[in-house]
Amino acid sequence: MRQLIIISILIFGTFVLKAQDALPKFTVTPSEIDALTENVVIEFDVTGTAVEGLTDVYIWSWAPGLNPSEMLLCYDQGSPSWGSISDNAKLEPVAGQPNKFRLSLPKTVTRAGVEVTFNNVAELFGVGDTPGKIKEFGFLLRSQDGGSGGKQTPGDMKTSITLLPLEFEPSYFRTFPAKVSKNDVVTAYLNLSLIESSENQKLSVSDAFTATVSLLDENGTVLLTSEAFETTFTSEKEHAFSFIAEMLGAFPEGKSLDDVSKCQVVFSGKVYNQDESFETVSTKVFEFDFQDYE
Amino acid sequence: MKKIFSILFVTLLLFSCQPDEIPPIGEATDYIPMLTGTWKLNKFEQIDADAESKSFPAFATVKDLTNVFPGHPYTDFSITFNPDGTFTADPGSSYMQMLTSGDWEVDDTEFPSAIILSSGSETQTIALNSLADVILGKVEFKEERKQADTGKIKIKYIYSLSKTSEL
């Protein structure tokens, strides 16, 4: 009888310990996110974990390499403190499913008496202006009580979310800066190694590229078209040329730079024949909007 | 005898622990005479702040605009800050947009962060990116383009200038 009790206690103890170690299951929507992805939902299933049965479940999260590394939801002001987690870190219960909780972005909370909205993961960790700094973040789920009577799922990055890298994506056409105002220096690039299938494929063997720029008003009416500019060939193997809207030419009477809201760029190259005659081939019209910068 | 040595040793230790006197802080730097003179632009860079924040490669983050317009180098630009508080700027053949003459002053004489140019009713504020090397005859101006609705910095321009003559 005594032996039976001991075995029962051992088995029960094993189950208890297992529950302490059990990791919460979670899903991220959309399934792949980067630091700037908006409208993210992370849903946690705490079945079988140390926090199962709690009405209020809190998230404690940190991102390696940041200082402080803790998510801003975990503390209201000053430094993060395990013993006094902010109410902002309380997860939203999923209606009708007592073991499920979720964290949804955008999330509006009050921090240090000020209302703040977090739109993406970078903002959750206070690096909204430098999102490249966060690559992944770990989390654990816990009770509000951080003392010896508190409950928590395993830490040490046992549960973590890896973010997609914020990488530069080469494209057939791009501008530098990627978004510009009509008062900025704009450089337009054509990358023929990424030529689109709908384009005249002779462009790939063309030479002596030039480019023309048109400025349009908000209705799409062309206000002026520039002369053809010579392009340069960059170390990144792109044809490029730079311009400032104001230097492109004279506006028609009654119109000025103030009326400009869009820009169109066309690249043209020459394909030489064996008899030294040539044919001019052009790209499609690339169009972009000017931004409203101060 | 041993006791006396012990007392002396402890006394010596206590005196060794006295805080050092803080040396007097020098007078505040007067940047005005250092800024006075003729400055010539030697580098003009454009930075895509979004690309910089995402740690994109250099070619997608920074562009050297110094000689981007053939026949219109930005190195043509020079500006002279006179000791009497007036200035003259010469864009040369560059597309530099700056007031060409008027008065100049700094926003804070002790810790200047901007030079304010004025001509009649027009004013232009030129942020100082770095004054660290002004004593060596080098200075950086900074211009920021911000998104109108959010105030977020989207594009930065850095103008590096060298002093060519004192006044």
C-alpha cells in the first residue's frame, strides 16, 4: 500500500513538472511578419501549461540585442521590473475559449499617463524608427504575481518569434530615395537584369541609354516633359540619372511646381544593326507620386 | 611600535581616499569666430532615412550628389560668414538653393545647433550636423525632409564644408 502511494505521488509529480515545462502553442497571423508588418495577431493556447486555468494571462517579452530588451507593454515607465508587470501586458481572452488568449496590433494603451498606439513589432519594442535592430523576440506567459506563488511558462527563448529580415529588394525600376517630394534630388534607376516579360526584350541588348521625365498634375495631365538625359551605368549594373523637378524646363503659362503631384520616367536605348543603323527601344512609362514633405 | 605603524598606515589610507579636487572648467567655446570666414562645399550627400533605419546596403541608403549633375558640381558652392553678422553665398553653377546675401546668427551662442540666415522677410535655418571639427576648419550642415502629417524624417541631406579663408 505504501509503495502504491509513493508510485502515485511520483507519477502525479511527473505530470505537475511536465505541466510546468509545457510550452504554450501559438499562431501568428499573417504567418510571416517583419518588424514593420501591421495588423498582426498572435494567438496563444495555454492548454497544459503552467498558466492554464488563469483568468488573467500576461506576456513578458524581450528582444535580444536591444537595451532595454523588454517589450514596452511590460512596463509603464522607467525600467522594466519582473515584480511589477504593467496591466498593458495582459492578453485579451478569446471569447468562448478559456485556454486561448491573443495580442493584436494595433494596440492602444496608456504609458506614463500618455495614450500610445503600437502598430507593429518594432514599435512594441521602442525601435519604430530603427526597425532593422530587431530580428526576433522571445516571450513567456505568466501570472501578474511575479513572486514565488506566481506561475509562468518557460523562458530562455523557448518560445520565440523570428521576424523576416527587412531586406532591400532589387527591382526593374526604382528611385532614390524610394519616396521623394518634388523639391528633392531624385535618381531613377533601371535594372535590365530584372526586365519584365511584357517589355521589349531588345532593351537587354541596347546601349546609349537616355531618359525623359514628365511632370503631371493630380489629374494626370502632363505639365512638361524634359529633354532626354544621358544615363550612367552604376556599379550595381543599373542605368541611372538624377534630376530635380525644378530644373526640367519651363512650365506652361499659369502652371508652376506647385501644380505638380506625379512624375513619369521613360528610359530609351539604341539597338545597333550590322549596317550601323540603329533602332530606338523604350521602356514602359514608370510613374510615381511625389510625397508631401516639409 | 607596531601599533604606531598601524595607526600611520590607516591614516595614510584615509587621506588617500580624499576626493580629488575637480579642476576648474574652461570658458565656454566661442564658436562665432570659428564660423566666421569663407566655407566651400566639398561633399553633398543624400540619405534615405527609411532605408537607413532598415540597415539597407549603402547603395540603397546614401547617394553622393556632389558631382551628380555634369557641369553643375555642388563644389561650386561657397558661403562667407562675415564678422559683422552679414553673409554672402555663391551657388556657382550648382543647383544649391540658399539665400545669397543677408544676415547670419546662431540659434545659441554657447551650444549652436543651427545657423539662421535672413534676408528681408525671408529666413533660412541651416542645422549644424557636426561642429566637432570646426576648429580644424571643417563643418557639416544638415537638412531634413519630414513627412508633413507624421513629422517623421524621410530624407536627410548632409553638406560637408571646409574653410578656405579666415576674415
